[in-house]
Amino acid sequence: MIKSILFALVFTLINALSFWIIVKIAINKDWKSFNKLVFGSMVVRYFLTAGVVWVCLVNLELDKLAFSLTFLVSTFFLLMGEILLIHKKQKINND
């Protein structure tokens, strides 16, 4: 069970780290390029995440409930962090 929880947390943190890197790259660009980079990467990350979660649940011997709940909760909190990061960065750039 610990293996499932750790795997979900590490995967979610990698996903959040990739978002942070993309925002760092996109923040100094104009609004149109920023939107393309950030929201385009969200779509790509969404499909990659769905694929990795499917592979994990089907092929790896993980506790499905522990993995799913940990992934759900950690993804929720990290998505909220992503939203707040974008808001903060855009507010700083607009001032």
C-alpha cells in the first residue's frame, strides 16, 4: 500500500514540476503565446497522465484504491497550486 501511495505522489509531483517549468518559460511571453504554451501543455499532460494512470492500474501490482485516492487528492491540491501560481505570475506581470 505504501508503494501505491508513494508512486501516486511522485507521479503527481513530476506532473506539477513539468507545469512549473512550462510556466517559467511562458511567463515572459506575450499573452497569446502564454495561453498556447500553458493550456496546450495542460492538454498534453492530461492525456499523458491518463495513459500513465491506466498503465499503473492495469500493469503494475499497486493497491488500486490507495493509488487512486492519493492521486485524486494530490492532483486536486496541486491543480489548485497551479491556478494560484498562474494568477500570481500574471498579477505581477500586469502591475
